[in-house]
Amino acid sequence: MQTSSTSSDTRPILVTGATGKTGSRIAARLRAMGVPVRAGSRSASPAFDWEAPATWRAALQGTRAVYVCYQPDLAVPAALATVTAFFTLARELGVNKLVLLSGRGEREAEQAEDALRASGVDWTIIRAAWFAQNFSEGLMLEPLLEGELALPVAGVREPFIDVEDIAEIAVAALTTERHRHQLYEVTGPRSMSFAEAVQEIAQASGQPMRYTTVPNEAYRAALAAAQTPPEVTGLVMYLFETLLDGRNERLTDGVQRALGRPARDFSDFARQAAAAGAWKARLAA
């Protein structure tokens, strides 16, 4: 078992995005270990907001390490300047370590990684693409609850990564020295199409579901009809139109290198999420 190299350090760890898919799991794991956690969110005290730099200092003050999950995505135009300024302030305030959640296949994310390496703070980078949990907690949940997921993606395959793997790596990086200056590009153990993923979810949940490919503009119109904010629509369309071109189909050994075990398989995620009732409420109503 790994032991914390900073076990005598009682300063808290700041977890940005503490209410999100990765941050909530990381914060829960740290608290279970008895590690003091400072939640980085707009509803926390002190509040933290990526769009309000005046909130950063109070959130960072007195912390020993930070999990950096930039919202909405490192691909947006303002991201690089924002996280670079955040890294600089973290160093000024004596933060020992920064663990960055980065985007796989994103040039903009790689620029943020370079800024982190140049910051002068010890770092670890976790580079990931599509989460398995996007089907159970994110944008794709509502359509699945209605029985049909329609996306502008045809046969491209994606090695969906389980967020639990990301959380486990992040916690190890935040609390031990073994992951210092390591970049872990993480994937699941197999690539699969979105249609195959939906089929596995249907089998695991016992609910009728289907996947449909739609044109880009039809999907954009559907987002607009659902009153999706324009900035969210733009980001979602960028992800579908740019990143899902096959560039991320390749499997990596990031989870194995970081944790000494294989990555969790999508089928395990689907069974566990189904058992927890992820896809029951709307279909059972």
C-alpha cells in the first residue's frame, strides 16, 4: 500500500470542480483517507469560480496541493490564459503540487500541459477523453432515459475511460510522490462505438435503448431546441466535429502504469451504474 509522503502535512488539498464527475469522487476518496479537503466550487466557502479570478486566492491560501479541473473545457479560447494565471498564483502561495485533468487529442489542452510544466510547481497530468460516466451522469443521460441516443457520430470508436480510474490516479498523485512529473494518458481497455456502448447499457439495465446517427446540423438544432446555452452548444459541437475523427481510438497503458492494474472495462461500469439505478427513473415512470 502506498503511504503519503506528506502525512504530517495537515494543510488541505483543494479540489476544483468538486461537484463534478471527477472532483466529487476525488474529494470523497480523500476524505475517506482522513485528508483535509477544500472544495473548489461556486457554492463552497470560500467560493471558487474559474471565471472570477478574485476568488482564487482565498481558495488556494494555505493549501498543499490542488486538483485542477478547468470548466467547461481546456479547449475553450480563454482556458490557456486562465489556467496559466492560476498556476502562477498557486506557486506564489506555496502550493506544493498540481494535478491537472487534461484533454486527449486537444491541441489547446497540450498547451495547458506545457504551461503547467513551466510553472515551477511539481505536477502530474492525467490526459483523458470521453468518460464512461457521460452516459450515466452527463449530457447523454436524458436521451437514454427516453430510450434513444442520437448523436452526430457514426462508426468512430472510443476507449471510454471510467471516472473511478481517473479519481484513483488523482488521489495517488495528490498524496504520494511516486507520480511526480508523470503524464498518464488514460483509456479504457477496449475501443467501442457509441452504438455498441448503448447496446451494452441496454443489456445491463434491461431497458430498451437504441442509438441513432444524425447530421451535425440536426444535432445542433436539437441542442438549440433544448435551450442549451450557446457556449455549451459550441463546445459540444467542437468535441463531436473535431475530436471524434478517430484520433483517440488508440488504447494506452496509462491506468496500468499509474495503478499497476488494468483499466476498468465499460461493461463493469454499465453493470454497476445499472445496479445503482442510473437508467431506471424515467423509463420506469
